[in-house]
Amino acid sequence: MKTKKTIVLLLCATSMVAGTLSVEDAIRKTLHSHPGNQVAILRHHNAVSDSKSIRSSLHPRIDATVGYYPTKTFVMPANGAFSTRQSDAFHADLAGSYTLWDAGRANDRYAASLHKNNEADFNRHVAENALIEQVRLNYYTLAYLDSRKGTAEQSVRFYQAQYERSISMRKNGLKTEADESRFKASLMEAKDTLSAIRAETDKTALALMLLIGEQVEGEISKEELDRRCDTIVRVETPETLRQKLAVKNPQMQALQASIDHAKSLAEVAGKERYGNVALVGSYGYDNSLSSYDSSLVGVVGTVPLYEGGKISAEAQKSRISLSLAQKEYESTERILYAELYGAYSDLKRAAEAIAAQQSIIDAANKTLLLMEGRYAQGLATYIDVLEAQSVVENGYIGLSEAKFQKIRAWAHMEKMLNQGCENDVCKN
């Protein structure tokens, strides 16, 4: 009988664990269904299509033309005069052209399109990492709120017990009505705090649901907060962080691709004045009053002689665009490094706060037990008990907040260093 009960309990526990959403599953579902990520993917596909379109200019072009005219007027000279004649006509031709030389402009345009393709790909990673950070923050906010809820429920039970005991002691003449009223007020305040936490939990659960595109199954417990917090370890120098930012941050990589794109376009603009040489050829067949065919093969060169200063203006415009891209890179790098270093400092500070809050909780619990005993013996007032309980509550709240702040800082660093796709969740 005991064995059957044990098996039932194990099955129930397993089903509860299996029904709880993991942060990896939440990330995977978000990346699969969120429209923000789909927009970034489509923009990348669009950039790939553009590069394929531009690449076509590196190949020969062949066009076929076919025309049939049921009636067509032909003008024919005869004996110093002109006469006309109506007849049907048919025409077909095949024409081809290939650029033999254009100073490398076609290759530069294609290279620019590839850089634009890379920029779109890096921006896709920017969108992915932003969504991953949102999922993590909402997920661990639910775990944090569950921890806060546990503290609030414990406070409700404590004040409820103190309130009931004060009623009994007042009836026995051991305490006054002030004790009873004060514990009742604290009880109502604790219940209101618990209600506010539950409302915040509902809002956060809705935000997570909108990210993943489906209802959140099960409750995300405070153990998730503790588990993640215990696994976060980062020991890095400011120099290392700055190097990683330049190499791994997708926003910086996108800006570098934008610089490369501007360089290629500047190369194109600088070569426009050289013109181009193209190989052309065609073969045609006509059948109207008579039938004949025609062919053409040759080389055509084009050099711009005068265009009103357009080429010079375009070249200057491309140089300015390149300078803008370079300055934007430098400016963004400074902003992002300050942001990354700030997150790293917050992470270290949160780790120190966790240790401090744990020490506060240990000491406050001992003080609370002492004050409860002294209060029962008439050696302490209700104010002493409330103050001791307040320190305990603030300690647990501070511990939960420090753990969440540590996770928040870690999640932001993961986003900035393009390390959000742990366990290959982005590839599944």
C-alpha cells in the first residue's frame, strides 16, 4: 500500500514539473512565433534577395522579342514617288549584352549588397537578443514575485497569529486594546501587500504570454530565481568587456557592416567617370512583304562627358555617408560600453547585497524570536515585536530584490554580448 502511494506521489510530482514552463522553452517559443522576430527575419531575406538581384549584373543579359502585326503600312519608293501598301508582318529577334569593363563598379555594387546582407543578419540577432532579454526578465520577475508572495503570506500568518494572541491576552487583562488594534492594522497592511503582489503577478504573466504566444502553464516558483542566481558567475576586467563588446555585440557588428557597405558605395561613386565597355550582339528575323534575317555583333563604349556635376556630387555624398557611418560606430561603441560596464557593476553589487541581506535575515530572525518571548512575558512592547518583524520582512524582500537585480544585470550582459541563445535554443 505504501509503495502504491509513493508511486502516485512521484507521478504527481513529475506531471507538475513537466507542466511548468522552462525559460529555454519560453525563449524558443518566442523566437518561433513573435512577430518582431519574424520582421527581422523577413528583412534579412529581403536583403539576400537584393544581393541576388544585384549579382545578376555580373552575368550576360539576353532578351528575346517576338511581334506579329495583322496589318502594317509599308512605304516604297518607285519612279521618284512613294506608294504605300498594307500587309501583315512578323518580327523576332534575340539580343544579348555583356559588360566587359566598368572599372569594377558592378563588383563593388555586389560587395556593397553583401555587406547590407550582413547588416540585416546582425540586426536579426539584435532583435533575437532583445526578445530573449524580455523573456528572461518577465520569467524571472514571476519567480521574484513568487518569492515576494511567500514572504507576504508568511507575514500575514505572523500578524494573524499575533492579532489572535493579542485578543486572548487582552481578554485576560494581560494586554491593552492598543496591542490588538496595532496588530490588526499590520495584518490588513500585509494582506494588501499580498493582493498587490498577486495583481503584479497577473500582469507579468500576461506580458510573458504575449511574448511566447500561448498561455503560461504552471507557476514559475521562487526556486527558479535561486537556481539561476546561483549559476551566474562573471569575472572580467573592463578591458576584456570592451574587447568582447566590439567582437560579439551584434549592434556593433551591424554598424561595422554599414561602414563596409558605405565604403563599397564610395568606390562605386568614385569610378562613375570612367564609363564602361560592353559587348553587344543580336540576331533577328522579319517576314512581311519579304522575309530576311539580320545580325549584329560589336563592342560599345560609353564615357560620360558632361552631366552637370552629378557624378562629383554623388561621390561627395558617398564620402559623407561613409564618415557618418564611422562616427556612428564610434559614438555607439562608447554608449554601449558604458551600458555594459554599468550592468557588470550592478551584477557585482547585487552579489554583495545578497550576502549582506542573508546576514541581516539570520540576525533579524534571532531578534524576532527573542522579542516574541519577551513580549509574551511582558518585558517588551508590541512596537518591539513589530520592529523586529519589519526587519525580517525587509531582509527577505531585500534578498529577493538583490537576486532579481543580479539576474537582470546578467540578462542585459548576455544580450549585449550576443550570448542569449544558450543550449542552442535559437537553433531549434
